[in-house]
Amino acid sequence: MKETRSPVLTLLSSLRRDRFFLALLLVLVGLTVMTPANLPRYSSLVDWPTIGTLAGLLMLTKGIELSGALAHLGHRLIGTMSSLRGLALFLVASTALLSTVLTNDVALFVVVPLTLGLANSAKLPIGRLVIFEALAANAGSTLTPIGNPQNLFLWHLSGLPFERFVLALLPLTLLLMFALAAMTWFAFARTAIALHGKAQGGVVDRRLLWGCLILFPVFLILTDLHHVAPALLVVLAAFLMLRRGVVAESDWGLILVFILMFIDLRLVAEQPAVRVLLQSLELGQSQHLYLAGVALSQGISNVPAAILLAEYSKDWRVIAWGVNVGGFGFVLGSLANLIALRMLGQPGSWLRFHAWSAPFVVVAGALGWAWLFVLG
């Protein structure tokens, strides 16, 4: 009889092999040794509403995955696509479009599990598809105030109506999507999709699926109204009644990674050396501010970068362009990158991600610079 391993032991075993988690933990230990007086503040450095929202989304998407609906939908999707390039362009466009209204994180929670399910129907470069979906989520979310957290922060800072903010970010979004479409066309050949001869859509657990579909909008509405704790409790209670395995199989390691990231990145941003460096960059000059947004995002992610730069300049438009471009490049540039790669879970995916994302941030940065300071 096969021994069932407890979820806690499974999580601990996973974390011991997670180099990124271990690196974040090591950084936290170092920062704690340097400034032990900060230890009581650690809880306040975590954006708990974001953590609660992420936890709820993890359970909801895991529930949809375990229902078998994504595998069934993926099988049908494969049947309508004639080429790998067409499939890639469709997934990239879908992710970008969803990210404009559902935020980049939520878009990935919808599209990535669907993409992973495609492996049941055909032989596909799943890792590359997910990487391009992460890039698409960052590009598409640039357009609207609700597309990503940095835009939401800068929108409130600007005081502009929704449509005027969109118009200010529209040129950058078009540039990013044009560059991404060109790179997608180059990265995926126009070859026929090799179907698995015996691949089937699978049996769908309709009770679990409908439960998830009902819970999803309820959860999003409650979190949008800033009732994150009740929303999370509703989802947790529902899955404990519907299927407890959803809670046990969700990626709680990702939650711990995000908690560590909030603490580490905010502590680093507070370091006197970081502030002295920013003061020396003459951020009153738009060109310097733009480059700082791109570069700083690579080290502390684009949301903290936007918050930090707003303390030195009120030019929200240049900050928005810089930090949205900064979401590409290094994996830390955007938390959406981390979510996509964690959901992918393939060895070597981080190196493959940077092989595409690093050149893209150079191209995107140059296009943004040209529009802002040459053509604009």
C-alpha cells in the first residue's frame, strides 16, 4: 500500500529544493544580523491583502485544474489550431487582453494552467509558451490603471480620469505588443501541431468546476472592495466542503516566497546606501528617471520601484513608462514573472526565461526611450 505523505512534509521538502526561496531566506538572515532592531517590523512590511488575494487565487486555479476542465478545454483548443505559431500568437494575445482587465497576475492564473493542460493533447514547447505568456501579461497590463499594482498606485498619484491614464500609456503598450508579436513570430515555427494519438479531453468534475466558477467572481468582487480576509475565508471554507485536496495541493511555497520578497525588497529599499544612490542620480531629469525605473525594477521589482521613485519625482508618466519596461529583463522585474515560472515548475526554466526576457528589455527600453525623448 502506497504511503500518503502529509502536505506539510511535502511543502518542506519542496522548499529545501527551492533555490530562490533559500536565497531570499539567506538575504533575510543577513539583513536581520545587520539590523536586528527591524525584526518586530517584519510583519508590517508584508502587503497582507496581496498575500491573501494570491492565496485565494492559488486555490481557485488549483480547483479548476483538478476539475479536469482545463485539460478538456485544451484538447478542444488544440483541435482548432493549425500551427504552433498560430497557437502561440493566440495565447500571447489572450494573456495580454486578459491582463488589461483582470491584472497580469490573474491573467496568468487563467492562461498558464490551460497551457500546461495542452501537454495532455499534443507535443508542445510548453515552457517557452508559458515564458511568452509572462511577457504578454506584463505588456498587456501596461495599458490600464487596473492592469498591475504599479499602475494602480501611479494612477491614484496622477489624479487623472481612467481614460486619460490609458491614453498616456497607450503608446508604450503598442510598442511592447508590437515587439512581443514580432518575437513570438520568430520564436515559434509555422509547423503543424503533433497531436498525441490517444489524447482525450478527460472527465470533468462538474461539481468542482461550477463551484470554482461561482467562487471566482465572488472572490474578485470582494477583494476589489478591499474585503480580502472574508473573501479568503469564503474560498477556504468552500473548498474544505467541496474537495479538501484543493487546499492541500495548492502552492503554499509561493506564498512563503512572496512574504520573504516583500520583507527583503522593502528592507533593501530602506538601506541608506540605496537612498544615497538615488539622490545622486538627479532624478529631476526625465531621462535619468526613466532609466532609474527600468534599472531599479530589475533589483527590487517594479512595484517597490514605482513607490520609491515617486518620493523623488512627481513625473508619474515617466515613472510608469520606466517601471513597466522594467518588468521585463530579470525575473524579479515583475512578480508576474515569478508566478508564471513557479506554476510552470520546469527545471532550467529560469535560464530559458532570461534568454528571451533579457534581450526584450533592451529592445523595449530603447523603444520607450525613443518615443519619450526623441519622437515625443
